[in-house]
Amino acid sequence: MPLPHFLALIAFVILAAGLTLGLAVWADLPLAALGFAALAGSLVLGARQWR
């Protein structure tokens, strides 16, 4: 992967994380609920790899 594509990927991931946190704060969502949703999503995607 060329360096500019890699750096753009990192920038987009950081931007997406910031937007997600901003939306969660704007919607008055507790950060514990956001963390639980992230953990559940990680477990679901991890379980798909074992099939």
C-alpha cells in the first residue's frame, strides 16, 4: 500500500472515531453504552472469522 493511501486511511479512521464520539455526546449516550456496543460488535465480527 502506498504511503499516501496509508496516511489517508489513518486520517479517515481518526475522523470517523471523532465523529462517532461527537454524535454519542450530542445524543447524550453514556460512554459505557457506546463501549458496550463496540465490544458487542467486535465479538460478532470476531465470531464470524471462526466459521
